[in-house]
Amino acid sequence: MNIDRVVLAFAGVMILVSVLLTHFVSPWWLLLTVFVGLNLLQSAFTGWCPAAKVFAALGFRPGSAFR
């Protein structure tokens, strides 16, 4: 898998976890969903994503979206 797919999968998992935590623990966990959404939005415009840098450091091969 390349970094692009890993970042999208990670974002999807974080959103699902946030929804589950919101339902079972506290509505404040929606802030995690907001954070993930804002991060996806800014990375769409800038091409820079902190998670992509972390996954690159972990050795995932580069994709075409995040450099």
C-alpha cells in the first residue's frame, strides 16, 4: 500500500472510532471527527498532511497525492 491509501484508510478508521466513542462515551468525541475532517480538507488544498509524514517515516512507499 502507498501513503495515499494508508492516509485515507487511517482517516476512515479515525472517523468510525470517533462515531463509536461519541455514541457510547461522550458527545465531545465529535471533536475528533471535526479534527479529521478539517485535516482532510486542508490537505486537499495544500497537499501536506501530518499523517502522511508519519507513514513515510514508517517506511510506506510514496503515492501521488502526498509528497
